[in-house]
Amino acid sequence: MDSSETSPLLSPVKSHQDEPTRIKREKARPAVIVLLLLLYTVFLDLGFYLMEPAQTRILERIYCREYYEKHDPSLIGSDGRGGVDEKWCKVSWVQGEVAMLKGWQLTFDGTGMLIFSIPWGYAADVYGRKPVIVLVSVALLVKHSYMQLVSYLDGAIPLQWIWLSALHAIFGGGVPVNTALTHTIVSDVVAEGSRVTIFFQLMAVGIAAEFLGSLGAAALMSWNPWIPMILAIFIKVAGIGILLFIPETLNYNASEPDAAPAEEATAQPLEWWRCCQNALSHILSSISFLASNRKLLLIISPFTADPLFNQEILRLYISTHYKQTLAYATMMISIRSGCILFLNLFILPVLNRHYQKLWGPRQSDLLLARASAAIMSLSLLGLGVAPNRPLLVSALLINSLGWGMLPLVRSLATSLVEHHNVARLNSLIGVVDIVGRIAGSPLMALLFAKGVETGGTWAGLPFIFYSGVVLILLVGLMHVSV
């Protein structure tokens, strides 16, 4: 899933401050905070899924014009807007360039997130959730605005300048910190027994935003891809506006004595270098913790398959291999998103409750995770070799049934560690996820470019390859006993 990622990098941890905040404040009701947080998540994700496919089409249009300026200038202007009609843009060079541009973007984004996400997570624990989540939200808005500016210049500067947008991670840590803080704010204000329900609601609204955003982008792109691009920016600004109404939740449930002098209220803040030092120590202890537990290593290994949950290569593959517009490919992906939403709302909860009664929570999670991995592997192979659109649709529908794999292995891994190690586990899962993105995104783009260049069934090479990867991960899960 761009990037718009939903699994927390850091579990909520206690403040490093020795004393609760001494400034009195009127507490907002938890229900109000949760509602605002859900609305913020919807707006943020909706903006992303509106923009992403439209930007891909604009990048394709620029590369397509460059290609035909050299190979057949007579086609320039065939779209009525000074470019080339989209049906001529499915040549291997154009699609390979778009795939590699997007693939390396994900790698550079992931590198920045890997470096800065954990220090910013610690900063949020010391200085407060709100300033950090506002900072990272504004940084994401600036990132996407900058990417739109480079696209608007229409090839006047190299499109690789888009990669500089990865510097946004310096200011807040990027998507992993944003996701972690939404979960942390919930943990600050919601009782332990109700947290799982709210976490599920966060996941559900994210999937709903993906469904609606992809569907809306598909419809608007048929008019002009700049319509969803500009609309996405306004939606993101509205999301940040909602965020401003969410109060600070650090020490939300702490007792609040009478106000004290400002010097006492801000005594001994943790220095930034100390944050980084603690973060490095945390990573090293997490690696040591994982290395000593082979079972846990096998359970969380599916998080290395992060590139599978990114839509970009799938969108390009559907558009190129089946000679369809990017709007059509986006619509197909939105249908799959609707099926994934249905799976998470109805099918998985019912199955999980049923199997928990038969075998208990751990065994239920493990068996459903194995089944999800098997379905994922089979459906990826189907995507890679489907010769026509009906079989493609069937493979997409089957693929949606495998999307429970990561939530299930996360639940299983959490149940196997002691409570004081949960924060360490979730931090480690976040790092594994980012490393999978850094290594896998350019690999998937390269496989796609080679597959399109070779032609025929080989166009589905990235999905055939990752079908084998998931099969290997399934073998690992088969060796786990709980």
C-alpha cells in the first residue's frame, strides 16, 4: 500500500518526562478526538489516492511526448492538447521510464523514512504528539505540491527532480511517523479494551479512502488529470485544518496539578542528539531481540513484501499489457479496494471469531495468515499470466482475499511477545517494512521494465517473481508452531 501506509511504526510508549505537564487544560472527550482523527485520516488518504494515478498519467504524457519527438513527431498533438494520445504511450520505453522514476522515488522516500522516523517518534514522546503530526502533515503537503510543480513544468526540467521530494522526511519522518502517531493518539485517550476497535476503524477508513479516491481519480482523469491533482491539494489542506482542532494528548490521563512556573513546566527537555542516540540504541536492541527469536523472524518476514501493496506497478501493468487507459486501470484497482474493504469489515472478523472458538487466538491467526499467503501467491501468479481482461478481473478479486496476511501476522507476533516488548516489536516491523520498500521498489520497477520490453506473458514478470517470494514466505510460516 505509498505509499498511504497503515501499520504503526512505533507503539505507544510512556513519556520520558518525570512529571506530568503542569499546565491546566480542559480535556476534549475521547470520542471527539477519535472522530476528528478518523476524519483527518480520510482526508489525508483521499488526497493521496486522488493524486497518485493522475500524476502517473501526467508523467507518462511527458515521457511519451519525448519519445515521439524522436521517433514519430507526426503523433504529437494527437490528444488535442499538444501531447500524444494515450493509446500510443504504451510502448516499452515510456512505461519503463515511468516505472523506474516511481520505483526510485519509493526507494528514496523509504531511505529518508528509515533514517528519520524513529528519532521523530521519540521527539513526539517528549515534546508532544500534536507538533510532530502537524509538522509531518505539512511536510507531506509540501512534498506533493513540489511534485506537482515539477510535473506542471511539463518536461522543462528533468523529471528526476521529483526525487528531491524525499527530503520531506527530514521534517517529521514521513508517513510511518504519521501513521504511528494516529495510533498513539488513540492509545493516549482510549481505554485499553476499546483500542483494537478504533485501530480497526482507522484501517477501514483508510481502505474506504483508497476505494473512493481511486474511483474518483478514474472518473476525473477522463476529463483532465490536473483536476484530481489540484483537488487533492485542497483536500490535504482541509485535513490539516481538521488536525489543528485535535488537542495535545501527551499525558492526557495524567493528573494535572496547579500551574507552575514556566521554568518548571519545561524543565530538562531531552536534547535532540539524545533522541537520536536513544533511537539508535532502540534499533540495535530490537535487532538483537529479533535475532534471538527464530520463530518471530519467520512470522514478521512477510513485511518484506511491502512493494506488493503499492498500486503503481499494477496500474502500469494493466494499462500497458491490456492496452487500456490509466483511468481504466485505476478503476479496476478501486474495485479490488472495495473487495478488500468488504473482506476486512465482514469476512475476516467472522472467520477469526469462528476459528478462535475452535483453536484459540494464536492458532487462528496463524492458520488464516497461511491461507492468506497461499491465496496471495496464487493470485499474483494469476495476475502475471492472465491473457485477457476477464481472467485479470478474476485474479484481482482473488488477490483481494489475500490482503489479510499482514494484519494477521502482526496480531500473531504481538501475541507472542511480552507486553514490555510490544513497542520494540512494532518498531522493528516498521523498519523491516521500510527496508522491504527500499530494496523491492526499484526491483519491481526493473522487472516490469524488462517484462514490457520482452513482451508477451513476460509483461507480468514482477507479479510472477513476487508470487514465488510469497510462496517462500508461506513455507516459512508453515514451519511456525504456536
